[in-house]
Amino acid sequence: MEGRRWPVITIALVVLNLVIFLGTRGLIEEENPQRGETRSHILLLAAMHPELTMSPEAQQLVTNFQHDYPAAWVSAKSGNHDIEDAWDARMRLQDDPAKLQAEMDSLCTEFATQTTDSFLDKYAFVPAHPSAISYISSTFLHGGWLHLIGNMWFLWLAGVILEDTWGRIIYPIFYLIAGAAAAQFHAWTNSGSLAPALGASGAVAALMGAFLVRFPTTKIDVAVILSPRSIANLALGKGIRFKAAAYWLLPFWLLAEVFAGALFGKYSSTAHWAHVGGFAFGALAALGLRYSGLEAKADQAIEAKVSWTAAPAIVQATEQMEQGKLDAAVSTLQGHLAASPDSTEAYTMLHQIYWRKNDLPAYRDAIGKLIQIQLKQNNHEAAWQDYADFKNSGGEALPAAVWLELGRSAEGQGNFDRAVEEYGRLAAAYPSEKPGLLSLLSAGRISLKNLNRPSEALRFYQAAAKSPVPHLDWDATINKGIEAAQKALTPVSA
């Protein structure tokens, strides 16, 4: 599928996710083990010594674990589970009630501190106590490279065409709201959970749901990767590949998420129900945008920006050209240029008409003015292409002012050899005009400073000194140039 404009919002979202991932990766990787260790110790100590008192937050953690993982809780209470770490081994040998309570108090304090100061508790989405900002910020956090790459890949696949469909206002608003909706759906299905959820997958799932509604018959190219060898086979043009219509591939993915959520539920490290909720939200929102008329308005606004609408005179002149009425087309275009003197379309058509009429002087005059306009609009490549056409028609000298700007264009692009060549030709064609003198000074400066050709620079500066154009204001510059060139040519004595 092709879009009408660059997907700048999708690109910005991918870049933003990458930048945030790089900025938070170390913090998340450092914080996760600490959080996990503290929670694990509270659960083990509470299981082995239910008589100990805990803070309300720690008690909520224990209650949730008992409800979500009853088998693991029974195993922890029995004391028959494998020793988790040195702390676990030490606690099994401890039987002093006061020391055990002190250990629990210490763990509860540490748990409260982590919750208060935790980056994940503030910015990831925690169903038990979600912060307002976490509905948005969690969408831009990721736990690892594979997590990030997978989400960004599907964001690109679905997002690019939806951005082109909805425009650069509706699309990002939809994306942010979809991420928040997916997070809320996750909270409804995991109420009381203290596990932080993060990632763009809920918002991306919403894009997939919207894509299904808007482009159900689009064929999606699928590659099946079962192992690293699969990737190598695909690179060699082998492997399992097929095309599948969105109307059955995306629902199949959704059913797989429903199945995984129902089967594994809270035991999975993947928020399957957030994916389901995001997908459903995206599909419904896409229907709403389509039938409310907002999508049509966005499409009209995009078309107005990307569509080229020719002026009536250009349309009329085009029709006259097609009918062979070349003189009438010239008259129409000249009238248009009287009102719009910088019309590249008009001058482009004019020089085409003069070429068909074999009126080379008029052709060169039109193309010279076209070069001037192209340079004024910073269309340097187009200006040089027009200049090539000018020379191919036998043209030798552009108007002096236009030629000087063309030389400066080459200089500005770092094409110093081309600049010196054009400055030299200009000076030879217009020896008695000011642009000719200025071209000699520019050619001398470039030859000396940029091309390290002092003999050539000396020649240009000496020609400028002899120029019939009054040059009192440039005498100092000319003399310094001559001295610098002569000095560069003088051998350095040992």
C-alpha cells in the first residue's frame, strides 16, 4: 500500500519509543531484580510465618498471590520448595519471633520505599494503583530489544496507512487514547495486580483492529519464523511465505490472544487481555470515525494539501497546445505571467512551445527566466537541468545576473570546479559589466582558498585589476588576492 505523504507521525512515534527505551533501559533492568527480590522475600516469609504482621501494601501483595497462584502458595507454606537464595536458607534456620518480625518490618519498609520511589510504579501501568500519567507513559516503555522491535514493526505496518487515512491530528490522538483504553482493559481483567505493565502493544493492537475495519481485503505478506535457520532461509529466498487477507489473518491473531488470555491469564508475562481490549477499541473507533464523517473530512483536508491544482490560464494554455494553437497558448501564458511573474509552470510551457515553433531566441529567453525562478526558489537541480537544455539548444550566454547566481549555486553546493568554470565563462562573456567583475573575484577566491590553484587565482585577480568596470571599492580585495596568490607561488627557502 502507498501513502500520499511521508508518515511523519509514525516515524516520530518509532523514534520516540526508541529514544525513551535507550534512556530507561538501564534503570528498568536495575530496578526489576530489586523489586522482584523484595516481593519474593515478603511472600516466602509470610507463607512460612503467617503470624507475622505486615503493612497494608504487603498484605495486599500476599492476598493477590494467594488468589492468583494457590499451588505456589501451598508449596511455599509447606517449606518443601527449593531454597531460593541465601536469605531463604537463613530464614529457615531462624526461629526467634522478634527477629522474624523485625525482618518482616524491614522488608515492608523496603517495599514501601520501592513503591514510592520506583520508576516503574510511577510510569509503568500498575492495575492496583495506576497513576494518571501511566496511562500514556507506559505505552512508551519497553522491557527489552525484542519487545521494542516487535511493537515498532507492527506499529509501522499498520500505522503508516492509517496515518495517511486519518491525517496527522486524528491519528496520534487515536494512538494515545487507544493505549490508555488497552491499559484500562488490562486493569479490569487484573484488578489488584501490583505487576507493572509496559509496552506499546495495546496501542498497536488497536491499530491492527482499525486496519481490519478499514482495509479488510488487503493482502498481508507473511513469513513464518520458527528458528534462526528460518531467517537464513528467508534471506536466501526460501522458507515459508504466503499472502493472507487481513479479514482472516487479524481475527486469527485476535482469537489466539483470547485463547492465551483465557488459558494462561495472570500466569503469563504478556498482557494478552490488553491486546484484546486494544484491538476491540481500535475496531470500534475506526467504525466511529468512518461513519461520523470525521474520516471523510480528514481525507478532504489531506487531498487539498497534496493535490496540485493548476491555474485556469495554465489549463487553457495546455488545451490550446494540444489543439496546435501555439500562438494562442503563448498569448495566454504571457497574460498569466503578467499577474504571476514567478510561475515555473508558465515558463516551462513557454519554452516547450517555442521549441515546437523552432523559435530558438525566444526558447532561450524563456529558459533563462525559468532558471532565474528555479534559483530563487532554491530548486538548484532543476536550474542546472534547465541550464543543460539551454546549452544543448546552442545557447552561449545567460543574462549576466542569472549566470552569476548560477555560479553561486554551484559554489554553495561545494561544486567548486563547476563554479570556477561558470564564473570564467561569465567574465569572458560580460567583461564590461559588474557581474563579470564579481565573477572574476569569486573565481580568484575559490581557486586560491578551495582549489589550491594559486596560478589560476593570480590570473583571475589580475584580470579583475584590468577590468574596465569601475572597481575602486574592490581594489583592496583585488590587491590582497594578488599578493596572496604570488606568495603561494613563491618557493619557501630552506
